[in-house]
Amino acid sequence: MAKMKKDSLTGDLLSWQPAKITKEFKERDIRAQNIGAKYAKAIALTLNECELTRDEIAMGMSDYLGEKFGKNMLDAYAAETRHTHMIPLTRLEALIHVTGDLRLISLLATQFKNIVVDAVYSHLIKATMYGEKIAEMETELKTHNRKFNAIATQRGIEL
């Protein structure tokens, strides 16, 4: 019996995955002894995965901040062993601006059981919330109409 050719035009329906709406580090990649080491690992991953060199990132951060900033400070922020060199918020913002890596924001948000999503999804989230509220209000409306009809029938009021 001849073997059938694999259909290369039809996608595998079972392999479909929903769009990823958040950008996050894999937990195993940033596992560390303490929060400072966790951020250092995250910064190191951001720097290593960025197409720019550390010197280019430092120059971009200098331009963004309007202050002199060097590669050696980036190296210190990315070193788990240099726990006294925590990145200030303004420099973290500059690092995110230059690298475009929003996972650094997500790391902070997840510490407070929140997520960071692209603004494009905000209307979808709000629409879902309004839809849930409308459904709740429709249920209440039906309940009150049913109660009114029952009371009106008992009193002999024609509807």
C-alpha cells in the first residue's frame, strides 16, 4: 500500500496555542536565592538576548537619561554577586526603553500578583468586564420582573 503524503497546507488544529499577551521570564531562568539576585539574572538575560552590545545599550541609556552611563554599571547590575548594585528605577526604565524588553516590568508586577499586558488588549479587557456586568444586570432585571409579575398576579393586577 502506498504511503500518503503529508498535507503541508493544513495546520495541525491540536497544536494551536492562544496568542501570548504578556511578556514574562520563564521562572526557571530567573530562579535565585533572593530578590536582588533574581533581578540581576533578569537583567543579565535581557542584556544577553538583546541584539545590541552592552556598550551600545549603555550609550542608549546615557542618551535617554541625559547622564553618563557606562557598560561597567550594566555589568554590575547583571552580576548576582554584586548585591549592593541594585538598578535604580530611572535606569531600569532606560534599560527597558533601549532594549524593548518588557519582561522586566512583568517581573515586578508578578511580585504583586498582577500582569502587564499590551495596551491594545485594554479595550478587550474592558469590553469583557462590561459584558459580565451587563449579564449580571440582566439577571437582576429578570428576577425583579418575575417577582413583580408574581405579586401583581396575587393582587389581581392584569398585566
